[in-house]
Amino acid sequence: MERIKILKIALLIVILVEEIRNAKRNTKFNSDINIEKLVESINERNARNCSLFF
């Protein structure tokens, strides 16, 4: 049971890192990115991903 919790947390960290990388890649092309919208989209994706695992 403890292993499953650790794996879920690790997966969420990997997803978050990937989102940050994508955001950095996108900002190279669009310097006027709206940080609030970026955070909102990351939160929505993480919420969808969390609902699959929890």
C-alpha cells in the first residue's frame, strides 16, 4: 500500500515536470504568455490525471 502511494506521487511529479518543460518550450515562441492561464491549464490536466489514479 505504501509503495502505491509513493508511485502515485512520483507519477504526479513526472507529469508536473513535463508540463513545466512544455510551458518553457512554448514561452520561447510567445513571450506574452499569461501565467495564470498556464497554471490553470496545468491544474486542470493534473486534476484529470489524478482522477485516473486516486
